[in-house]
Amino acid sequence: MPSCGPRSLPPNLDDLPSRRLDGATVALRADFNVPLTTGGEVADAARIERTRPTILHLALAGAKVAILSHLGRPGGREDPALTLEPVSRCLDDLLPVPVRFVPHSAGPEVEAAVAAMAGGSVLLLENTRFLAGETANDAELAAMWATWADHFVLDAFGTVHRAHASTAGLPRAVRAKGGTAVAGRLVEREVAVLAGALQDPLRPFVAVLGGAKISGKIDVIEALLPRVDALLVGGAMANTFLGAMGMETGASLVETDRTEVAARVLGAAGIRLVLPVDCVAAPVIAAGAPTRVVDRAEIGPGEVVGDIGPVTVQLFGEYLAEAATVVWNGPMGVFEVEDFAAGTVGVARAAAEAGDRGATVIVGGGDSAAAVREAGLASRMGHVSTGGGASLDLLAGRELPGLTALSSRRI
């Protein structure tokens, strides 16, 4: 059984005193993988804004802050549609110091730009994924970045589960030359909140899991079950559980190769695992498709389940109303299509109401975070994570390469 969360919190900015930052060059790995408008401007600056405290801490201490980030999946090639230049403009508006953008990810142009920096200044490099060596965790690329970096700060929680050159290779290369690698304020808080809630939660502790596939979350389910008082399961992954119970799921997505796993989990969980009792079904998942609310035992042979039903929303809401700690990761249906969004929005409202009553509410990143923002409820959640896959891996107790590459706490 995997353990939830890291055994100890990673080293942070408090482990890198200001006297060591003054005049030093810091490679800051941020997560500026933000949505852009059709006009090429930043559509949602939340991730950029949440890195601001770390950037200010470093700049005010006199460090030269050179920021690396990815945007999208350009596949190791330059893609003008995925340039970080719009991010640099947004960042410049958010900071009291000017931000210079370098239209290169590595090489002599970057080295020259870094060498010209003054203490307290900020530089943003071009998309790291324009380089094929980034996702391959290429040691030579990491070493090239490390030639100009005295220290490394990881403030990209959404990437800590990836062993990439800028997240795992670079901190190790910086440490190898005598520098220090620590977590920034965003990563520090993300890990503290998630690990703290799992290791010592106020009870009742209710987890809500959704999304498409059980295969991507089975480790999370098995890690959470011994700790939670109730595990509410929605989304298409619930279909696999229903299939394991011998129920008809029509043309819905079911991982038939995972039904044995689902059956095992059902047997181990008992009444703690709560599945949908009704659903919204349609002949096809599409805007304007005819829908009907049906009991889970009455799904037609040609129907597809697109959302949990209103009775299930009420049932899940009753569990959330009693909860003192809530962890939610994954939507309850295909919330991007309005006809199948009510379940996700209903659970989001119930979670927000739990937070209003004083419960600790933690929303995983990715689709869950997008859903609560679209519903206008993000401000009522205690913590909305910036990392979907990263939060899942932390919940499952998996190794997070970005954190293991950091310095030891005794630095």
C-alpha cells in the first residue's frame, strides 16, 4: 500500500538565506503553462500570479532571477503559437520590476542575457519545450543551464511529477556545482496543504474522485481508502465500478480490463465507497443531444452516461455537508458540455458550502480547478491546486522527481 505524501516537506526559500541570494543568479522553474486567447494574450493569469511571491522574494534579496517554463506541447520544436512572450508581458504588469523576455531557451544568447543582468532584475526565457532535450531530461541541456545558475528554485508544482531537464536535471546539475536547490512559496504551500490534510485530517474526511478512467487513479483510490471516512466516485470512472457490480452501462466508457481491480476495491472499501445512484444519459455526448435522467440500473443499451444525476448530487452533498476535510480531484461528468455540467457544478457548490462552514476544502488541479473557476466558486475553496497530475501523484504516494532532485533539508 503506498503512503500518502512525502515523508518530509521539501527545503524552501527559508533554507536559502538572503546573504546567499544577493548578487547570485537563480534559475527559477515556474509553471506558466497558461491558456491563451485567440489573439495570443494570457486568458487566465492565476498560475502567474501565484508565482509572484517567490519572484519578489528573490528579486528583493538582490538575486538575478532567470525564469524557465514550458507552455503547451510543442514536441521539441519551435511553435510561434506557444511562445512565452505574452506571459512576459503579463508578468511585467504584475511585478514592480521590469521583465525582459529572451526569445531563446538555451545557448549563447541566453548566457549573454543572463550575464548582463543586474541584481534584482527578472528575465524570462523562451518555452523550454521548444528543445527536444527538455522532456527527455537531457543531461547536457541541464548542464548548459547550470553553467549560469548559482541556485535553483522550483515553483512549478504542476511539473513536479515530471522528470524533465528543467525540473529534475537542472537542480541536480546546480547542486553538483555547489549550489542549492529549494522549493518556492507556491510548491511549499501545495505540498504542505496536500500532505497535511492527508496525514492529519480533521474528520469526517471525505474524498471526491472523478474523471474518465480508473486506471489513472487506482493508486490514489487504494492510498485514500484507509484514510477517508467516505470516498465519492463520479465521472466515467464510476462506470467501471458499476460494470464490476454486473450493471448495464450501455455504450459508456468502461475499462473492461480493470473490472477485476474495481471489484477488489469494492470488496475492500465496503460502505466507504459511494457510487452514483442515478445519471444523465444520452445517445451521444454532444451539445444539444437529447438527455434523460435515469436510475443507474436503467441505462439503455445504446446510451452513454455523461454526468451524475440530481439524486446523486444530493447524496454527495449530504456527505460533504458533514465533512471537516474535503479533497476533490476530477469532474463528475463531461462538464465542458453544458448539458452534462450540472453534476460537477452541484458538487462544487456543496464543497464551497462545506468550506463556508469551516471545512478544509482542497481541489486538485486540472479539470477540477477549471470547473470551480468556471462556476465562480474558486474563492470559496480553501485551496485550489495548480497541478492536476502532480496532486494525484502526491495523493497516491508516488515519487515526485522534481522534489527528490532538491537539496536535503540540512543545507
